[in-house]
Amino acid sequence: MALGEQTFAYFMPNVNLMGAGCAKSVGEQVKSLGGSHALIVTDVVLNKMGMADTIKGYLEAEGVKVTIFDGAEPNPTDINVHDGVKVLQENGCDIIVSVGGGSPHDCAKGIGIVAGNGGHIRDYEGINKSTKPMVPLIAVNTTAGTASEMTRFCIITNTDTHVKMAIVDWRCTPSVAINDPLLMMAKPAGLTAATGMDALTHAVEAYVSIWATPVTDSAALMAIKLISQNLRTAVANGSNFEARDAMAYAEFLAGMAFNNASLGYVHAMAHQLGGMYNLPHGVCNAILLPHVEKFNLIASPQRFADIAVAMGENIEGLSVRDAADLAIASIEKLSADIGIPAGLTELGVKEEDIKTMAENAMKDACSLTNPRIATLEDVMQIYKNAM
């Protein structure tokens, strides 16, 4: 390949359903894929809330048999995955329906990969390690954040090393993604804030990624705009349908962007916090985002100036560099407004773990597309700045 030549791929689910009430068609979608016995993968909380039963009802109305597995933990582990594989195989399930946010979706992807390919989920860490199709997956989303319902990313914690494995594989992209804002209504303010900032992180990291293209840029900038306009309202009033609907589109657009442009050091570093301390992914991203982007700013100041505009800031009369700084300030202002903790110390992170986390972050697949090359000392300093 000659210098300057590079090709790009674009990954998406085959079918993407959006809008109020679209979840009711999940049974039709299962039948269209030839499924007759669905394994619903969810978590204990959503199961107790009746969310899994709601989806079960839609499936059974179409004559689909259902088994529920609610063993997806908030940061799903390799144990969760293999427990789910056992349930799937023992019950003869031929299709998977994940219900929830990123954790059930990622757990479901892991189950589907192992059931379709064999071996251990750890065998698939890295990029495109599977060789056979996974069990068909329909992802019914209930939060506006991770976009796991439509991406090829699957994050699973290795319970031996306490490191989050990044599995990036086009074969683990769900066949159908369902984003029904009615399923996202009245979620707690803290969850709304964390997942919303996760979506913002996806959009920002995708926009400044070295793999960004005009196609991913358009999705990333619109996601940033929608989040800036609607996240505060969604946090303040979880029953505001307009804000929830806008955030559903925003998180999906952010997913479109990072699913193809990938991410950067915010995610690479946040994965280590989740693996080591079992901390909520969105909160870790939110705290790290301004610190990583301050480090990245000199690599592409114009792109950060664009982000400032997308966030609604007035950059008239400012230099590109000053406008870029305004983007970082706007991110910090949004985090503060919606109650994101000020630093990692509040989450119980210890300085003695920073070197180990930094070493692992540099091995994370998400680090490959960060716009500025970082040393181990750089990553360690970013962690310290975020404390």
C-alpha cells in the first residue's frame, strides 16, 4: 500500500428499528430470522422490573418459545458468558434476544460467539478472531448510552486478570437493533447521566479518531449536538419523552460513528477501571474524557473547535486554539451540571494501581486509533490528573 492510501469499512446491523412502540415487533423479527426458541439475556434488575417479561410477552404472542437468562452482571464476565452458553444449549435455544443496556448486550454477544464458534470467550479477545457466525442476535435497547445494540464491540471482564477484554468482531454485530424510547422512560437520573456521557464520549472519540471519515464525522457531530441539547433535560426529568427520544437517536448516531472510526484512550483507560474496580463504565468515561482530550488537543485543534460548535458554544472571534479549549470546558460544564463525580478518587481508585492500569490501557484495542501517540508515562499522568 502506497503512502497515503487507506481503505475503510462500514459496519451496521442489517435491520435497525427506532421510535415509540417499535419493540412490539421483536417477535416478528425473531421469526424473520428463522428463530423458534429465544434466549432472553438480561440482568437481575431489569428482570425484576418486568422488562424481560414485557419482551417475553411480545415474543410469545408470535408463537416464539422463551427462556430467560438474567445472569449478565453490570460489567459482564467470562463466567456470565459461559453460564449463558450452558442455558442456551440445555434449552435448545436457536436465537438470542438481549434486553437492557451495554452489559446484557455484551454478555449476549459473548454467548453468541462461543455458542457459534466453540472454545472460551477469552479466545476471541482482539480483532476479528471468530471464524463462524454467532447465534443470531436481536438487541432490544433500554438505555441511551453504550450503543452495544448496534456495534461490533463486545467488552467482557476476564475474572482471572480483572482486565476488560475488548472483542472487536464484525460477526458479533447484532442482526437487528431495536431502540424504543418508551423502554427508556423514567430511568434514574444517575443512570441517565452516566449513559449519556458514555454516548458523548463515543461521539467525541470517534470524531478525533485517526480512522474518522466524512461518513462517521456526520454521525458524530449530530450526536454531540443532540446530547448537548437534551441530556440535561433527560437527567432533570426522566419522563420527558422528547428528551428521551432525542437521546435514543443521539446514542445510536454515536454508535454509528465509533463502530466504524473506533475510539481512543478514554475507553482504553476506562476499561481498566471497570475491570479492576467494577466501576460503572459511563461514569469512568465521563471523568476521563476532558483529561484525555486535553492531552489530545494539539493533535487536531480544528476538530475540537468543531466539537465546541456542535456543543452550542459561540466561537466567533476566537482563534482555533481558543475554540478548541472551549470544547473541553463545555464537556466539563455538562458533566458538572448532571452530577458526574469530580474525580476518580471519589470512586475509590488508588494511585498504587495506576501503573498497572496504564500498562493494560496501552494494550487495549481502543488505544490504536487515538489521535495522539501516548507513552506509559503520559497515560499514568492522565490517570493522576483525573484523580
